[in-house]
Amino acid sequence: AQSVAQPEDQVNVAEGNPLTVKCTYSVSGNPYLFWYVQYPNRGLQFLLKYITGDNLVKGSYGFEAEFNKSQTSFHLKKPSALVSDSALYFCAVSGGNNAGNMLTFGGGTRLMVKP
Amino acid sequence: NAGVTQTPKFRILKIGQSMTLQCTQDMNHNYMYWYRQDPGMGLKLIYYSVGAGITDKGEVPNGYNVSRSTTEDFPLRLELAAPSQTSVYFCASSYTGARNTEAFFGQGTRLTVV
């Protein structure tokens, strides 16, 4: 079975500082990894994905994520946080042996960026 | 661009009532998904479909049913509502499997069962 852990319920960052939102995963076969963001009263929006290739993936709104196979991690990062980045962030994984290409989501991490 | 449209946005049901959550997408996506989101629990997959006429169970299918008669529509049916089904429901779609391409989500249906 595939699973995702987001160890922090909430991350607090001052505007302009770098941010990291942590994610670790467990899956059989090669992992397909995703980050989605959810703003209040909205559905999830795609940020970025890792399928293969370069371990550093760049996505929307200046976010990037680093795939680390040995640590089974896929942490989300941004060099300089904005107040508008405050939202709920979800990491998701899909394994290779998965007929429906189903995504398994982590519990989410609330990012609070303070002015 | 409509994307994924869910109706209704909010609903209150009494225990034992039934209802259908509607989901339609205009992107000609083959794959469609229903998730429920409970506080602090992330999203759990209820049912999914890889194309018209094909559906399969996800992680938490009990108490729900789905159908996929067209590419565009993927309704979710609750037959006998229970308080445990109080949640926010999201429909999503993707062109191929969600591991290969981004999934597009609707705005959600907030359901309360009392």
C-alpha cells in the first residue's frame, strides 16, 4: 500500500524568509510525487510533480520540491515566502502498481506566512 | 473555462435520506475521481473511473455508489445518509491517470448529515 506523511500540521514563516513543507512517502515501485495547494473554500490546485529526471522540480508561483530517493522525501520549498502563500498544502503519491493511477494524499500542512 | 463543476455547493441531509452529488467536466478527461476531505485527514478516495462505463472502488467506498454513463459526468450517490458521511466532497478529473498528469478539482460540496 502507498502512503504519505506530512509531519507538520502547521508551518509558520515570516514573509521574505525561506519556507519548507515536509513530505515523506512509501510506495512500491517508482514514485510519482505531487504537491497540491488548497485556498479557503476552493478545490485543490496543482503545484508541481516529480515523475523522473532531475531531482529538483520547479513549479508554479516560485515553488520547488526536491526528490530524495534515499530518504523517501519530497519536501516543498520556496526561497522567499509571501503572505499570499498562506494556504493548505498537500503532498500526494502514486505508485507504479496502481491500475487506476490513484493518488494517495497526506493529511495536509497549513502554511501561515506572517507580514 | 468551466473545468470541473460540482453541484450543490452545500447540503444538509437528515439521517437516512439519500442524495446525488453531481460532477461534470468539459475537458474530455478519461479519468474521474471522488474524494472526501475530513479535517486533518487529507483526502480519501471513494470511487474512481478510467472511462465511460468503468468504475472501481477506492479506499472508502462503503455507503456510496457511482456511475459513469458519459465521459463528462460522474455522479456520486449516497443512499442512506449517516453522520459519518459529514464531510467535504471533491470531484476531480485528469486526462490520463492522475500520476501522469495533473488532476483538476472541483470547488467541493460541503455535506452535513444531522
